[in-house]
Amino acid sequence: MNSKDAVTRLAALAHDQRLAIFRLLVREGPNGLPAGDIAGAVGATPTGASFHLKELDRAGLIHATRVGRYIRYAVHFEGMRQLLSFLTEDCCQGNPELCGSTIKKARKLCKGETK
Amino acid sequence: MNSKDAVTRLAALAHDQRLAIFRLLVREGPNGLPAGDIAGAVGATPTGASFHLKELDRAGLIHATRVGRYIRYAVHFEGMRQLLSFLTEDCCQGNPELCGSTIKKARKLCKGETK
DNA sequence: TGCATAATTCAATAATCCTTGTAATATTTG
DNA sequence: CAAATATTACAAGGATTATTGAATTATGCA
């Protein structure tokens, strides 16, 4: 993971509809959803959704799989992990207690605790 | 944490120099660094650094403290945690094993493991 | 007070990204 | 093969963001 790729991924997420798409797919898990359902869920036009999905794909945050006449999109979890790691790398020079274990707290959310 | 704030934070990080500044301050911990040192470390002009620091501040990712004639910037760890949580919220509908516990893996980095 | 240092503000140009509609491609079904 | 559905590709505009240099504010020190 280098800085350039991280910026690409962050820029991909730094958009209201794309962030909504990403979070929807994070919730959805490995099976993902077809493009049309995604467009409907976030209130995007088909053209708009396609554009945004392509951005997220290009960035390495999601991936597409054709299933019949549908194209399903799902989160690329390894790409997501790489980004989170890059942001928190070497936090507090290895003394996470200094920041109140920011990451440890954030992690809980992956277990469905909503705050 | 709402979507609008998250987009603001992600957009703040989606820039080469700002990401470098943020990661530098993550490593540095709660004491932070003065603006001049930050500019030098990431190869920014004073004007450029000031602009980017203000963006990160406005987004709620860092905060400024005047110390004599220096202004020290440090990561706002709670703001960072909110963002990470927002990105991973309700991951895999509460079954993180489905994505290989993306967050659990990412978390290790906060302990200084450089992988 | 006067000078040096630290950092910011302002203004103008350049670059990038978002949005929308229309046309095109791929696939299933009759 | 023809029609219908799902999705993508292309092009043009309008809006937002980055960059630069010069001028400005704030602080410390002789």
C-alpha cells in the first residue's frame, strides 16, 4: 500500500453516494448486490451509479462479478483492510495507550455494536 | 457521525500532502508537531502547509494549539476513531468472520506491527 | 521600540471532478 | 431472430478544489 493508492481510495470514498454505496456493501458482506439494487438503495440514476461503482472498483475497494444479466458488486475486504492499516500505521510510535487505543475502539463496530 | 462529516474527513485525507501530514501526526502521538516542522517533513511550502492543516482541522481530524510563537498540530484521535467506525459499521451484518475480520487485522497496526 | 521568526490570509490562475442525457453493449426470454 | 432488461460508455457543462506569491498578523527577544 503506497500513498498514491491510499489517496485514490480515500477520494473514491469522499463522495456522498459512493460512501453510501460502500457502507451498504460493507453491511451486505461477500455476496454483494447487483448494480440496480445499489442504485435504488442510494437514490442514484443508473448512469450515476455506474460511474460511482466504476470509481470504487478502480480504486480497489469493491469488485464486480457478472451473474446472468446482472452485475453484482461486493466489497474488496483486503483493499479495505489495507487502507485502514495505512491510516493507523505505527500509531503513537507503538504506544496505542497514548491515543486511548483508537483502533481497538473502532474495531468493536465490526461486531455489529452500533456505537 | 453522519455521512456529510465523513465525506468531509475523507476528502481532507484524499490528498497526497494532507495524508502525509496526517500519518506523520498519527505516528507522532498526542504532542504533535509545530506547523513548520510538518511543512518541512512533507515538503510543503509554508502557505501550502497552512492551507492543508486548516483543511484537516476544519474536518475534525487534527487540532491546533499555540505554544509561544509556534502552533502545534496533533491528531484528534476521537475524530479519527469516529471515521474508522463509520466506515466499518455493521460489517457483514455482524458476522465479521465473513470478511476475515478485516478490522481485527487492521487493528494490529496500532501496535506498531509494520506489515 | 524595532527586528526576526512562525504562521496565516488573500487573490488569481490552473486543474480536477460531478452531473446529465443520449447512445451503445451484453444477456435473457419469447 | 427480435424484444426487453441491466448496465456501461461517451461528451459537455458547471462547480469545486489546488497552487502560487505577496502581504499580514502574532510572538519573542535585544
